[in-house]
Amino acid sequence: MAFIDVALSPGMDAGLDVLVPITPQFFIPRMVNKPQDPIVHAIEKEKATAPAMRNAREHAYPRDAGCPQNTHVLSTLSTELLWAKSVTSGHRHSDRVVSWDLLHQSYASRTYNTPFLTEQSSDVSALAQHHMRPLPFDLRARVVCVNELEVLESLRMTVLGTSSFLHTWDPVSETFLSSGAAKDLPIRLIIGGKDDTMSSSLLRRFLDIGNLMRRLEIFLSALRIRRKQESATIHAFSYALSVVLVYLRDQLSRGPLSNLSISDSSKNLSATWIYYGEFEEIILSLASLCQRDLRLSPSQYPRFTMNPATLLSRIYKYLDTHFRKSSSRTLTAVFAYLMTMSSKSYLQALCRSVAYADSQRQRTTTSQQPQRAEIGLFDTEDFDQTSLEEGGALLAEDHELPSFIPRELAEALPAAQKSLKLLAAAGPDHPVLNPPMQRPFITWVWSTRDIQDIWNTGFLGQIGDLAANTTPHTPDFASADTNHRSYPSDLAGFHVFDLEPGSTRDNTFHEHSVHAALERFILSFPPVLPSITPNLGLLTSLIFSPLISHVASLSRALLSIFLHQNSFLYVHDHLVLLRSHMLLTSPSFKSRLMAALFSDTDDRGVVSGEGKAFALSRQRSRSIVGGVAQHRINRWAVGLASFLTERGTWPPGGSDLSFFLRTVIVDAQHSGLVDTDDRTELGSRRIAEEAEFRLGFAIRDLASDTGRERWLNPLCTEALDFLYLDYKVPHPLEVIITPEATSKYQRIFAFLLRVMRVESAIRAAFRITHQDVLFPTLSQSRKLLTHFRFVAQSFVTTLSAYVFDVAIGGNFDAFLARVTACRLGTSSEFSDVFSLAGAHSAVLDDILSACLMRSGQQAAGDLLRGSLELVLELCIMVGDLKDGRLEEYQASSALDVLFVAFRKKLSTLIKVLEGLLEKDIKSSQRQELLLALQEESDVRHAPGGLEALRHLILRLDISEWWKNT
């Protein structure tokens, strides 16, 4: 600041010269108005400056001092002449120090005029990096420098999973480690011309390939040991994986590492690193499939699945991923090969489980199966207990399916397997089991031609077997030299032991044949799927489409047998037979059964109708329930046939009762046969003729622990619960009329017996009160009895009519109409017998719901059954009054109590029924819709289960009197 003040002070000399202005010493030319191309500019600049630089270099450094071309001149000179000539040399600009190191060039003969160090040669780049970043000094590791040729020679062994002089295999960690490394002092390899980071990056790919190849080989060895007890799918997978490993080992050995040269070692390293990139991707995917990733140590390996379905699903998932990611063709083809070979035996077993094979094989299989000459009379063998895996040909019905199986096939397969068993029993000569032409072969196809064949024709023609060329051929020892020993044809295989060590024959197995088929498979594998199946999911659906069609044909074939009108297995006639007897819709059978078990006479000792033919022995017989004391009877069991209580014990028993009930069935069937027309189909006539043998009454095994169970008391509505009607379903019709369905029939039959008992009792009470005056002195009680009797009889009659007309008739008749429509072809509602069986079970459930017998309707059901019980108690009281067991004043108070309880219970029942209908609004709307549709068309619609209760409410309380009581 002081200097500035002096310079500007007024005392300074003003005559000093003005300073010369500073001008720029450089010139920046104006940029040309055209696009700049730095690459072209650099090339042109290098061409312009290269001759001048070369001349300057030759002038400064004589060729005889540093070039190998003059080494022969120097070698001819003696030591004294050499040093003398160096002193008198005219090249003053060169270095005067001459040594033997100058006999070779210590720097690159060519440099690149570029500002980027990485674009220079590897030597220049390495020297610069070493100058800026010297080799790291690490006390925890030993740094070893190797040249590129040594690295490549070592990697030639490492990529094949074999130890080399630079890397050795560690079985504990299952990785390659640097040779000579101590446990606490590892070795860090640095490639000449590369830094630590680049060396590690270059070696990483080759070490990963070697590590994974070795891990996969160890995994395959362990798999071969475990697979002895595993399925054919695991065997096929291990074989396919071994073929892939042999192929990869062959391809790795053919790479750039197989032909190395010193002059091209720098180029070989980069070219080799690029070449093995594709194989690294393949091996990484295979290791991930086998759960042998490098991120896992041997102790962390998860247990490999041995479930065929899970394994195939895993392979399919990886294959689908590679298709979606558009991976390389080789990688996708390798997984397609694994999928094809591993699933071959599984697909064959899947096809055999539904009898899907060519006609010749199918006939052989069918002929080896035991067949029935005819369906026997009492042939009720439980065919479902037969093993589904006989001979390893079938899969279990609950078998887990792979994820690639189409959903339509997975849902239909269990039904098809059951249909096959039933069809073999019902019609072993059916065309579906013996096709006239060969069916399409189910296998994975990948070529465009094969895919188009399936698309156009629905089946695949002749296709080559991938494993055909990988299977070792049997040597033709018949053409052996005459000098060799001759063997019988059965022992010709032993001729291989007569060959010289190391010798082979032209047609014997050699290593190349292992992966020859795989190599051809990869070469023929399409780069993309055809447009008709652009993704793997659509291709899978197309491949399995013939099997889906066959599965559907199995179900339709079995259904057609059950719907054939001239067949003994015609399901419609069997259902009509069950409805007539177990649901009591046959007037002939119902009237005979009612006459046999019930009585509506007003005299306790009178026997009428069919009961006259029954002569019950007065001798004491054993109880029908072993070890249970029978209930003593003193009061009149109104409504029951008198001969049932003749012995004074309950329940009745003896052979006479069994014979009489058998007579009821036989007489009803004979009357039915008389009414049949001569034009009746042969199958229907046979069903009617065998009905008397297939139907039969039996004794139910009920609990009798306390001896006071209600079924042991004839005065209760449950008095006849010990009796049930059974039906021996012919095989294989039990698939539709299942034991569960038969149990539902028997529950409905027991409920109908209760209703019929109360109905007979109320008629008997009417006759008693009509002939005798039971309350001569109590006119109010006499009026109440008349009113109560009328109300009770109206309730019982309405309930009986509702049960037979709506609950049973409305639902079951509509179901039979649906079966007939399916037989005539006017409806396709039932696709197979199992849908028909489900509809049959649903109809029985609707009947149970309409009768308030389902577990979810317990409250309403108890009210209904309680109302019937009160009606029966009224009838029993009337019988006691007639017999004089009850006084008039005693009966009057009991009558008041019974009427109040009945009115309250029936009023509650109506309210509960309305509550049930209000909760199920959708059912009510459906019922209204069905009624509207029924009015518009002639098709009969079922009233349903819960929806049918609306009919019961209308019949019982049309004026809402009970509701408002």
C-alpha cells in the first residue's frame, strides 16, 4: 500500500515513459461453423506429427545404440574397440552411457497421443499406475505378481474345477484359494500390467466358474448317492444335470485358454474374459437352481428337495424367468433341456394315471388288469380302496402337481383318475380305453415345426428322443475278430473284457456321445418362441391340450354309461327306486309299510290290514339289542300296530318281524312288476327284479347306556328310530349313490316314520273321540279337546303334505328331470359323474333343510319335532281316557297344559321360520325369480331347501293366526 502511495504522489517525475502494453502470446482461431469430431481430429493430428517425432527420435537416439537390429555389429567388436567407438561417436545428443541393458527396448515402441491413461498400452498404463500408486504393502496378506501368461495357464485348469499352481481347492469352504497361502497370511495375486482392483476383477469370473463347477460336481455326486431311494424324476434330473456339466466342461476346454501364445497373451486375457461371460451366466443359474450359490457356505446349504413336483416346478420357474428376461439362447436351451429330460418320466406317469398312452400299450395294460365278466348281484366291493400306484403306473389322487400343469387339467385330473377306475369296471371295452388310433405323445416341444403341428392337427407326430443318442450303445460283438473268444448271444456283453486296455470300438460309449444330443438340442433351439405361443405359459397349455381333451372324454364316457337307458347302471331308475322306497313316494310300498307298522283303529286289540298276516310269537324272544333290557309297556301306544307291543316290551324283535318286513318289500315289488310294460328297457326291468334283493330293513345300532333313551319308549315319536331301510348299491354306481347319500336317505326315512306315526295316532284319536264321549261332565274340556284335535290334525296333515309334495316331490322330481335332460342331450349341466353325484347330494341336503333336519336349523327343528311330540301326547292321553287309566278331572288339567304348550310352540315355530327366511334374503329373491321363470316356461324348478320353508309357512299360517296368537 505504501508503494502505491509513492507511485501516485505528486512529487514523482512525470517524465517517465509509458509502460509497453502486454499483448497475448497466443492466438485462438475462430471456430469453424461445422460439427466437431474429436476422434477424426486426433487421428489427423497423429498423422501430421508422427513423421516429425519419428525423425527427431532417430536423430536423438541412434539405431545402433538401442535397437536390437545392431546387436550383431556390437557383438563382433572387441571390448576395447567398443568403448573407443562410443567415445568417437558423432551422436552428441545421445546418452554417452552404454550398457548391455540397451540391447532391448525398455519402453513401448508405440505410444498413443491421447490424454486418457487407460487408452495407452497396458505397459504404459501399468507403469503410470505403479508410479502414482505403488504396490500395496499389507501386513495381513502377501502380494504376488504374476504375468498374464502364467495366469492364463493356471486358469486353464481352474475353470474346469481343477487345482492349478496358482489356485488349490479347499474342501472346507468349497472354494479355490491361492496356492501357498497360510491360514493367517493369504496371498493377493496381481497380474503384470494391472493394478490390484483390475487383477481381482479379471480373476473373479474364472474363479467363480471353477468354484461353481466344482460345487455342482460335488452336489451331483451327493445326489447320485441319495437318488437310490428316490423317484424316477430325481434320477432323470441327475442324469440331465450330469450331461449339462459334461457339455459345459467340453465347451470351457475348447475356449481361448486351450491355445495360448506369448506374443498374444495380453489380447488373450481380455478375449478369454469375454468368451467365458456366457458360460458364467449359465453356471450361475445352474448353481442357483441347485442351491449352491457362492454366497452360501457348505454349512448354509439348504436341503435340496426330493419331491418330484416341487423339483419340476422349480425348474419350470427358472425356465420361465429366462424366457421373460430374453436370456441367451444357450442358457434358455440348457434349462429347456433340463425341463424336458427331468419331466419325461413324470409326464409318462401322469399320462398312465388316466390311461393316456398309444393304442398298443393301452391294450396291453388293459389286458393285464383283472376284469369282471359281469356285475354281480351283491357286488359292493369298495373300489376306492385299490391302490392308485399299482406297478408305479398311477399317481395318488392327492398328489401335489407341478406348477406348470394347467389349472383346467389339475382340477379335472382327480375326477378323471376316479372315472378311469369306474370306467374299467363298468365298461372295460369302451373305445376310450381302447382307442382305434394312436394318441398324441405328451412331451415338451420347442421347435416351431412341432408347435405348429400340435396347433394345426391337435397331436404331435414322430419326435426324436433326446436321450436316444446319450444312451450307451451295446457293442456289436458278433462282428468281432475271429481271434477273439466267441460267446453265446446272452453273454455277448462280456466280450468287452477281452479288448486291450484303453481300446474301444466304433459303436461303444465315449464321452462325446454324452453331450452330443444336448449340443444338437442347443443348436436347434429357436431364439424366440413362435407367434402362436409367444410365452411359456401358452406353450404349456398347447402341449397339455390333448391330455385335457382325453381327461374330459374319460368323464363323459363314464357319464354316458350311467345315463344309458338300456344299462343296468342307469342312474335314473336307481334314483326312482330310492325315491319310491326310502322316501316313501311309492303308494304301494307306503301303504303296506303303514299297515305293517301303524294302526289308526279305535280298539287297542284290533288288527287290521296287512297286520292280520303277522303272527307274532308269544314266547319271550331275545332283544334286538344285545345286552339291553327291553322297556316294559303298560299304556296304549296309540298309532302303532298292536302286534308290535303284544309282548309288552319294546323294541319288538324276532325273526317274525324280519320276515314280515321282507314281505312288505317283496309284495310291493311284485305289484310294481305287474304294472310294467313289456316295452320296458332290459336294464330297467333288471333293476326292478333285483330291487327286492338290494332293499332290506335293518336294525340301527343306537346307544342304550341308561335304558331310558327315547327310542326304547313306544310312547315317543322316536320309537321306530331303531329301524332303517338299506340299499345295496351296485358297483360302480356307488360313486353317485355314496354312503353319505345313503345315510341322508335313512335320516329322511326315520323322519317320515315319525310323521306317519303321529298321523296314524291323530286319526286313531279322531275315531276314539267320534265314538265315545271322553269328558261327559266337563263340557269345556270336551270343547277344548275337539278344538285341539282339529288343530293338531290340521297341523299334522299339512306337514305331511308339505314334506311329500314340496320338500321331497318338488326337489327330487326336478332333479330327475335334470338327469333326463342330460341323457337326452338337451342339457349339459353335468360334465362328469362327480358333478352328478354332487348335485344328488345337494338335492338331499335341500330335502333335509326343507324338513328342518340340518345342524344349523336345530332350534327350528326342535320346535317342529316338539310340536309333533305334543300331538302324540294328546293321542296317548285320549287312549288312556278310553282305557280308563286316566280320570276325567286329571285329563282336563293335562289337556289345558298340552294345548297351551302346543299353541306356544307352534306360534314360536312360525316366527322362527320367518326369521330364517328374513336372514336369507338372497334365497328369498332366488325363490321369487324361480317362481317367475316357472310361470313363463314349462321347465320345472326345485323349491330348494331353505327357500321351501316359505311354502310351509303359507300352509300352516296362511291367515297369520298362529303368528298373532
